[in-house]
Amino acid sequence: MNVVAERAILVALTLKGEHIPLDDRFAELCALTESAGGNVVGHLTQRRRLPSGRTYVGSGKVKQLRNLADSTDASIIIFDHDLTPSQIRNLELATERKIIDRSELILDIFSSRAATTEAKLQVEIAQLEYTYPRLREMWDHLGQVTGGAPVGIGTRGPGEQQIEIDRRLVQRRLKQLRRELDEIQQRSVREVSKRNRDHFTIGLVGYTNAGKSTLFNALTAGGVRAHHQLFETLSTRIERWELGGGTGAMLSDTVGFIRRLPHHLIASFRSTLEETVHCQLLLIVVDAADPNALTQLETVEETLSEIGAKNQPRILVMNKIDKFQDASERLIWVSRYPEAVQISAVTKDGIDELTDEVRLLVIGPVREIVLSLPSKSSKAIDFVEKRTVVMSRDWEDDRSLYRIKIGLRQLKQVLSREKDLLIDGQPASEALDQLWSSSPL
């Protein structure tokens, strides 16, 4: 089915205390509108201390908005703010155009992107929660439905107002959706717990459209759809990332963050976002070529804090360096974030450096040791042979002796397979204290 793109006018106010430049806000709102299928044909702005209670913008701006819509043949007006139901109604009456606020626009995008059952349930819940308090303004008639009608049992009273019926239907639907979503999420919790026991887990997080899905494809065999659109990924995708030397990790690609993400969506997608909390390492991906990269990074850090992802190690990944015009732009980021890894997920520049850094974190601090373990311990020996640097092998009675280079986390994995270990001739617990005393266990 072909859908005709609606011609849209964007509106943003600068209110007291706001510090994000209007150009940046319009750029993001324009990207959101285009992601929803709109065609931006005009902008309108106003500086006010507080918004108008009746129409958000002042009465003079409302007239300008009507004239601008007429002259550009716009069919929709989109505000970079959350409006009350009465403000939407008053603006629609004054402009004779459809009025959409920021939350409704993002909800619409999420609705069009939702592909999995879980994502569809989460979006519908968020939409209903957005709609519920607005039902009164959606009905300009509150007449009785059944009052006075000569019909059967249960309809002979004064009747119900349509809004009461609608509210009851919404509440009933919400209850059903939450029950279905809870069943899916309980399975997800069990899967996350098992994955963290069996694997090292890494989460890709970042502002929407920072290039996370493209990077996910570059690091794994996931084949995730990656397009230059906001909120292209709504569901968590997980694949194994081979780090070399037999070492691997499970990499997760989740929904992107955005400034002022509607609280209905945060609540509905909390379980999806909270999967990030359980990852053992976070890769924070930033579009380094975006003029708003610093503001976007602040939004990501605030969102991570809000969902409780505060304690994991983090690696800052500056993506899209292929879009820099000259080397000086890279130097600016190096001076500001010297610890960040600079990459291009498209050209693969910097991918090896990122992989090496992650591998060091996954295996832990490396030491050279002589490991003694029972020769019958096949699982532990297989791990040592495949995932560590073996320098020599020897056998003594019923024990196998390996001189190896091994990371702390790798050694803990060996211990989970075989407790009867000697490290440099000492019991494992004593040797760990001596060799890795300065490293976190």
C-alpha cells in the first residue's frame, strides 16, 4: 500500500531554563517526522517564559501558524513538546489542522517499527496509557447512550456516558496486555539469567541512530537490519561475538535512547531497557560526526542512570569517524575522551582495536602460570587447550601440567569446571590472592 507523506510544520518554543539550541531541536524533530513518514515544509518558533495554558504558543503565533499552514498546504502540525488534550483541541480548532505532540509522534514511530510480539504489546500499552487521560477531550459529546431506550434488562437506568464505556474498555484492554507482556517478560528474565551464567554478556547502548545496528553487524553474524532511521531497532537482538583465541561474548543490540523519551514508553519498554542492567560490559556508541554528540551522550548517561545501569565497566565508542572532514576532528575527540575507541562500523576502521580492548576485559588481567589439574578433567583441559595461550605441556602421574598465559576471568571459568587445581604448585585460592591481588575478582 502506498502512503502519501503528510506535509508537516514543526513548532518549538524556547522556555525559561531550556539550554538546547533550537537548531538542534528542529534537526531532531525533523528526523523524527521523516522517520514517521512526514515531509517537513515549515518551522515556527517562539521564546516565552512559560507556555500559554490555552494553546501553548501565544495567540499571535497561532494566527501565524494558521497562515503558514495555508501557504505551505500543510496537513499536520507537530510540536516538540507534550501538549494537554485541551491545548490540542484548541489548536486544531484554530488552525483546522491535525496537531501532534512529541510523545504521540514517537509513539507512532514505535508502532510502525514494532515487529516482535513483545514490542507490539509494549507499544500498544504505551499508546493506551497516553490516550486514557485524553479520552474526555476526544469526546465533545458526553450524552447518554442508552437512557430512555425501551430495551432489555440492564439498560433501563439512566444510561452511561460514552467516555465511561471507553475508559472501561481501555482499562480492560490494558489489563489483558499487561498479563500477556508479563508472561513473555518472565521467560526473558529466565533467559537473561541463564545467558549471564553461561557467557560474558555485552550491551550495545547509545542514542538512536548512532550506528549500533551497523556495528552489531560488523562484530557478529547477526544480519540485523540497519537503516539511517530513528528507532530502527525496538527489540533486543543477541549474537555471539568472536573475540579471538577461542574467546567469545554474547552481544546485545537494544532500542536506542532519545532526549525526553515519553515516560509511557520508558515504562512499557523498561524490561527491554533493563536487559542492559544485567550486561557485564557496556559499549556506549556515539555518533562522533553528529554536531549534537555531546548532548546525546548526556542523554544516554542519564537514561542508563534512570534504569539502574550504573556499575558495569564501560567503553566509549566514537562511531562514524569516516564522516570526519579532516584529522583535526578526530584529535578534538581524542583530547576530550582519550580513553574512547574511535571506529567506523561501515569501513571497519578501528574494529580490531575495539575487539582487542574488549577481549582484555572479557578474559581479565593476564598472568603466566603453571597450572596443574587432573588428567581426567576433560572439560577443564578442553577449555585450557582452546581458550588460553599454551606455552608447554607435561604430565605427572595422573595430572596434566600446563604452562599458560591466562586471564583472571578465564581462570575462574576453569575453576567452575574443576576445583582441584594447583597454580604454581599452590592451591588455587592462595595463588589467586598472590598473583591477582591488585585485580578485581
